[in-house]
Amino acid sequence: MRKFGYARVSTSQQSLEVQKKALLKEGVKGNRIFSDVGSRANLDREGLNLLRVKVEEGDLVLVTRLDRLGSDTVEMIKLIKEFSELGIYIRFIKEGLSTEGTMGKMVVTILSAVADAERERILERTNEGRIDAMAKGIKFGRKRSIDRTRLIQLHNDGMGATDIANKLEIGRSTVYKIINEEIGTKNK
């Protein structure tokens, strides 16, 4: 049985090093560790695809945590089933779980469902908090950086949209948008 490793982080600001060290500690050779940086919800990942090509029946794929292989129940089940059909086992180090045997597959599937439900609850709570904050007048997004008063004054002075855009170093469509917002607000 050959050991392979898979590591993944969601963004380029995160480091793969901790995961790679854990995989090396478990006896995975450095040239058998495959990794990806990017979205969890994408099964077409370069490192994962290379891993798929390299592994053979009877091999073991080690992953540091359940959520590093897949992000939701459907994705996890699909990957576990795919590897299982090829006779390849997956072991999750932190959780101490393995797909070896029927019970292992069942436990991993259940934990994936629990993790997915937790993510859904977090999203719901986040959205509820956002709605509550918006009702209290909190605005989201970046702060406006264009001097809207100056833009309207230039417009009222007869300057055309192209000249305003050049003077304020913004797009012409932005000039039209602000004029429509400001003049539309006053006409209501």
C-alpha cells in the first residue's frame, strides 16, 4: 500500500506548509503530496486531478482534515465514492477516520453531512446579522471615494460628462450614474 497526501487551502493568503508537514509526519513521501489553492467547491482542481492519475488500487490517500478534501456533502460523497470504486482508501488524520471498510465510509458520510449543516447554519446566522445591521442603517461595501458634490457642481456649471470624467479621473458611466442618483433623489 502506497501512501499519498492531499493538501488544500482556500486562498493564496493561507499556507499549505502545516498540512504538508503533517502528511510527511504520517509517512507520505514529499513527491507524493499533491496540493491545491482555491475554491473548495470545485472538483476540477489541478492537484486533485494529478492525484487521481497517480493513485492505484490499494493505495491510501491521507488528508489532514475532512474539509480539505471537499466542502460539502455532495462533493465529499462523490470523491469518496470515486476513490472507493477504484479501490483507493482515504484517511482523515485529524478526525481519525478512514474509508477502509463499510463503517468507515458510513462515518465519513455522516460527518460530511454534519459539517455541511453547520456551514448552512453559519450562513443563515451571517445573513440574519447582515439583514439586522442593514435595518439599523449600517452600510456594507467600500466607502465612496468620489466627491459627489463637486461632480454635481461641475455638471450644474455646464461641464459635459466626458470632461467631468477626465477631470475627476473616473469613468463616464460613473458620472452618469451619480448625476442620475443625485438629480433623481432631489426630484422625488
